[in-house]
Amino acid sequence: MLQSAKELLQGFLLYDYLLFGAIFLVALLLLLVTFLLRKRPFLALLLFMFGAMALVGGSYFAYDYLHAYLFKSRVEIVETKKLTFTKAVVLKAKLYNDSKFDFSECKVEATLHKKLENRYKNLLQSYKYIAKESIIIKDLAQGGVEDIKLLIEPFSYDGEFYAKMEAKCRHF
């Protein structure tokens, strides 16, 4: 537990520390205003709850947004092929680095989903995958492209399906 927390802190960038510091200062400021407005309990409680939500939710969503902005990448699926004599699917894709940084590591996750006629059921099925596989790509330069070939096995679904791929990239 302590080792994973230490690895997490070592993976942070200067931007992350500035972001968490700003969120902490905003939450502290809201709590200070709450203390000053203790004569108005409803407004004080509302500000206290908003400060607590800013501290917890703001940290998560702002970190996610910051990394999506700084480490832009996209995955384009070139080919999806179900093998005939083996219970497997081969995915060929391209990973693009659209950010201003060189990536030291990218985790690419591929998921296979059922394809249904009903669009509402199809929407629900997009959250539930049939099969999942991931691969880690090392050292992708700024503006670079990496060809990915991924084998997902065992895969025994006989109906129609579609593939989704996402990449989460980092720079150390």
C-alpha cells in the first residue's frame, strides 16, 4: 500500500501539484467563508458541502481533464478480424501522439462489445464488454504513430460485435 502511494506520487508532474494545490486553496477558502458565515446556518452548510465536494470531486475530475488535455492521444482501429479455426480476434490499430510531450508509456485497452439491433440496448451494451485485453507501448515520440496488433483470446461469441480501443498515456 505504501509502495503504491509512493509510486503514484513519483508519477505526478508539476502541473498535478499545482492543480491539487489550487483545489486545496479553493476548498480552504470556502471553509473559511463558511466559518465567517456561521450566523447563517443554511448558507454556511451549503458552502461547507460545496467545499467538501470541490476537494473530493474536483481533485478527481480536474486531474482526469488535465491529463486528457496534456496527453492527447487517439487510437484508430484499422482492422478487426475474427479468426476461423481459433477462438480469437485480431485487432490492428494505430496509436497517434497528438500532445506536446513525448510519451514514456501508453496503456492501450481494447474491448469487444455485442452489436444489437435495438439502439437503447446497444447503448447499455457499450458499458458491458464481452472480452478485454490491454497492452503497454513504451516510448512514443511527439507526433509519432505506433502500429498495434492485438490478439484477444479466448473469444467464443458467435454474434455480431464491435471493438473499442482507448489509450491512456503518460510522460515521466
